[in-house]
Amino acid sequence: MPFVVVSGLSGSGKSTVLRTLEDAGFFITDNLPPELWGAMHDLVEARGLDRVAISTDARTRHFLDALEASYMRLSRRREDLRVLFLEANADVLLKRYNFTRREHPLGENLMLDFARERDLLAPLRAIADTVIDTTDLSAKDLGNRVLQLFRLEQDFHLRLMSFGFKHAPPRDVDMILDVRSLPNPYYDPALRPKTGLDAEVAAYAFAGQDSETFYAELRDFVRVAAERARATGRHGYTVGIGCTGGQHRSVAVTARLAGDLKDLNVDVMDHRDMKVGEHG
């Protein structure tokens, strides 16, 4: 994963890019002078962090004289060093500033500030691997562009957890589904000590057309919910599937969902109560 330097004109979308990268698991440092790039690289490397993005722009103007030397030193150590530069036309930047009512870091006349800033950041633009003109891009479009640029769009994961309602629903999930309407293997003495990972337990839970119809509707609902979460830019969505004790039905449904929805990069987080469940 590349070590990313984000720069660009004020109002061109740097905050959106940094938020997008942070949501994708990057460690973010904003407003870092070039002379500190190498020190930051050493620090995060020592901590084993492999997703790192730093921002350098007009706010660090007093330190930009060290840009070329700092870039050359770091590029020799990181072949995957990437510099992303953002820009937009002056009219759009002016509209964005009028909307947010922020003060430009150069702090004089906005239109003059934009021109001065372009000149100030020209060396950063010159070393950029990628320049994105955000004039016609919404924040969502820019975020998607960044995900595609760094091949992060596949980082979405659907996380599944089985549990038993009698042990309390989990609190750290996005959605809870109740599968207690499925046939309960607990009431078959031969199946009671088994779990939903056993084929005969799963066959019992899904026996009959009503059970199959229920499962199909539940599966389709989970897919829609997860895909809508991914469309909003999220990188993960967690679903808790509960039966009474967390031993049979919820485990069987979770395992089947993991197979049927594997295109959503499914992680089975845990069969939380499988070992302690007593009532399916």
C-alpha cells in the first residue's frame, strides 16, 4: 500500500480525500512540513502501519523550501511514494469558500489568494503522480475517484456474527436479524448437542418451503442493506443473526449467508454463543 502525500489548493477537496483514506484504514497526518516526512515514515514503519497518508499545502508555506530535498530522500526509501494534487477553477473555489465561510490560509483577497497559492504550490503539483481537477466533482464523486485510484473500492467487508438472544444481543453491530421462527433443532435429542455447523442441524433448520422462503428473503435483505452501505462509502457492515441460545439456527444461517454472499467479502466474526447455547 503506497505512502501517500495529499496536497492541493484550499477548497479543492483535501479534507474529503483525507476522510476517505482514513475511513479506508489509513493513518492520517494533516499539515505536515516536508522536512518531517522522513521522520513520520520511520515512525509509522516502526509501528507496522502500512497505510499512511500525509497532507502538505499552503499552511506549511514557511517550510516548502525543503520540499525537493525531502521528496528525493523519501522517494529513494519508498518506491511506492505517491503524491496526489487537487485543484479546481477559481470560480468554484470562491463558491465553496463563500458557502463554508472559511478564511483562506493566505488571508487577503480570495481571488488573489487563489492565484498566489497556485504559484506557491506549483512545485508540489510538479512532482504529483496524479492531479485531480475537482471543479465538477461532488464530494462523493471525489471519494470514489480516490478509492479507485488506490484500488480501495474492494475493501468493503460484510461481517456476520451469530448469537443467542438469551445471552443479550450484541451492541456493536449495524443490524440484528431474528431467525427464531425457523424449526428448532434443540427439540430433537439427537441434534441437541450438535451445532449449526453440522449438516444435519442445518437441514433440520431449513426443512420445508416456508423455511427456505424465509431464508431467501433474509439473504436478499442482507445483500441490499450491505450494498447500500457500500454505496455510501462505508468499508464495512456488520449483521448479527440471533436465535434463542446461539447454538443451532443462528449458526446455520450465518454459515449459509457466508457462502451465499461471498462476493461481498464476508467475514464471519464469531459464533458468539455457540459453546454456551442450550436452547437452539
